[in-house]
Amino acid sequence: MHQHAFALKFHSFPPHYALSVSNFSLQSPKSLLPIFPPFSRLPIVSSSVCLRCRSSAADVTPVRYADGISIGSLGETGGIVLAEKPIDVATLGNLCVDIVLSVQELPPPSRGDRKALMDELSMSPPDKKYWEAGGNCNMAIAAARLGLRCVAIGHVGNEIYGEFLLDVLHEEGISTVALDGETNAKDTSSYCETLICWVLVDPSQRHGFCSRADFKEEPAFSWITDLSVEVKMAIRQSKVLFCNGYDFDDFSPSFIMSTIDYASKVGTAIFFDPGPRGKSLSKGTPDERRALAHFLRMSDVLLLTSEEAEALTGIRNPVKAGQEILKNGKGTKWVIVKMGSKGSILVTKSSVSVAPAFKVEVVDTVGCGDSFVAAIALGYIRNMPLVNTLAVANAVGAATAMGCGAGRNVAKKHQVVDLMKASKLNDEENFFEELLAEDTESPKINLLSKGMGSNKQQFEIISMEKVVSELLPNLELGRCYVKASS
């Protein structure tokens, strides 16, 4: 079940390479090892909620509801009565600590040899300078740095790694809510430890991810079966719930399905990025396949690589594949296809928007996909023009690629602003025009260009200069409230 968790990524990019988001959604696979205090809790105060956090920057002002109706209550017609949601993004699960180590050679392929290596690495904690927040922490940190209010929902253990993870999140202004449950396991501690991923880097800068999840036959936290009142409140109070394929390494398919059903019920938009896990899930157990199909049907926003979109639909053209996925979604609003160094595409039922990637010198692609989706959430929540949303997402992904590793190394806002100002885009217009020329279903096609805006055949060419002039004043001030034009 966890064969995917041991993966080797090889990077061999030319010195100047534009990247909107890596074709590999490099979420860290996970493993288990020690750490301290459990998550802060969401106290219930009648019809208001306040998230406790170690950093005052992440405090959420309590929300009061009119006429005493709580968020998520049923109205007379049976619909959900929704109040304004004070949290922008909640992430579900996939909270882990990455330990990044230089090694002479990557882990051996043999399961037994890998297990011996894991045991050796786990004998004592390495120096903290090698520790970094991983998994969904990457997305939450990137979103918080863009000015979004974030809460991480998940499980960490009561040991040194958990203490580290909570400290990092809270220092970034991210609140946390515990996902806990009862376990009858004989060795309770091993079931409750924080997930650890060993990120091993060889002299050629190739990455190998090792996780204790490789050796488990069931999800790490399969004993978590129900949403607590606090977790439900956090989901209700959030505009977006972000999930990815690695959630299946944490939780059972039935738990995941019930969680997204709850989010849908209370009007919280579901973002889903299957990542590398999507391939194994599509060939997994009946329950995993059922849960994956449920995600694809119920998600408001789907984020896929071009390869993933083709695998799901059998359609090579990413625009047509996105349109096919939209047809099959129950409430799907956006399908975003990530084209790596070429850029990205956003498909809706009425339009296709395209943005080439930024030209940067790539250092490390780990965390680029997580950073990218954080900016997509920003555009979705703030109702930004679609091309502007892609431009910011490409810039955030590219800024992360210029650094080394994920966690606290993901893009900072000033780096994104600098990239936007420089406006150095890859020259991919001809490639995208060829893709879009095959499309006959979209009445509106928006294409971001380095040149001046104009109309070209069926395209509306939007200049980078125009996008920058609209975005930068607000982005620099920490605001991105731009009236949508598409």
C-alpha cells in the first residue's frame, strides 16, 4: 500500500529554467518518530469560535451569527445557513517533519535494506539544523505568507518532533487543531508519534524520500475515525479545505470521504491535489478507488499535472482533459493543469486561462506544488481575475524553486513581488496557442503575454504589464482584493 512512499526524484535542470510548479507534486511521503505538546484546541463558545495559537498573529476574531443561528445550521428550506467564514484555508492531515540529510548514495531498493537504514537513522534524533516542516505545512506556510489566515488540521505526537512542528507553524502565524481518536493498539506510542520523512540527498543533488509509512499495511492514523466538535468547527469556519493524495497515508478512505462530505455540506470549498499518490490510488483497493472518485466528483478545485489529467481522462490535450473532468464533477468550478516549466492552465465551464511560467534559476523543486496551490487559494478566495491568479501562482512556485527545500524555505512575499516586477516569462506562447487551437468548446480564452494586450483570433491577449499593475499595489500591501474580470 505504501510502495509509493519510497521514491527517488532526479533533478537535472538547465541553469535558467522557468517553473510555475513542478510536474512532480513533491509532497513528502511520511514516516513515524517522536515529539511534544498536542495541538491547540478550538474552544466552543456558544455561536463564536476563537482559535488558540502560540503566536498572536494567528488569532482569529470570534464571529457572531445573526439571530443566534450557528454556521452550518439548517434553514427552513433545509439549506445550509452560512455566516462569513473567518479562516481562509484549512489543511487536512499530512503534517510531518522532514529531516534532510546528505548521503553518499540514495536508499537501496530492497525492502529489508531500507528497513535497516530506517532503523539506523531513527536510533537518535539528528541535529535540529536538518529538521524542516513538511507535507501540508508547506502549503499552509506559503498561504500564510501571502496574507491568508490558515489552520492546520491533523495529528502530531507528544514528543520533540511534534513540539518542533507546532513551533514552526505557530511562528508562521498558523493555528492548529488536533485530529485525535481512540486506539486500542498494544504499542500506543508507535501509533501516535509524529510522522517523519527522511529526505536523503546524494552528491548529484538527487532526492530519495524514505518513510516509516513504507512498512505499514494500513494508514498511519487509521484509529482516527470521527471528526471532533472542534475539527468540525474549524472546517465550518474555513473558506477552503485543502486535501492531497498523501492524506490516504494518514487516514482511512471512509474517514476521508466523510470529511469532504462534511465540508461540502457546510459550504467549505474543497481543493484537491492527488499528486504522485493519485496513480497508486487509481490502482489501489476498492475503498481507495471509491474515495479518489469521490474527491474528483466533489472537489470545487482540482489541481493536476498534465500527466495526471491525461491518466484520468485518456485525453492528451490538457485543455480538453480539463473540460472533460469539469463535465463529470458535481460542483467542480476550476480544473488547473500544471505544465511544469511551460506554465499553467485554468479551465472553467465558460473559459480557459493560460499563463506561461517565470524564467528563474532553479535550485530545488521540493515544495513548488504546495506553494503554487497556496496562491491558487488566494485567487479563489479573493475573487481575482483568472489570469492574475495563475500569474501569482506561477510566481510563488518559481520563487520557491529558487530556494532550497520546503517548509520555512517556501516563497516569501517579497520574492514573489520581485519576480512579478521583473516580469520575465518563458517564451511559451506558441506552445499554448497550438494547444488552444484544438479547443472548440470554450467561448473565452485568456492568454497571458509578455507583450501588450490585444485580441488575436479567438484569444484575448492579456499583457503581463496589465496584470502587474493590478496585482502589485495590493500584493505589496498584503491585500489582493481585485475585482474579477473573468
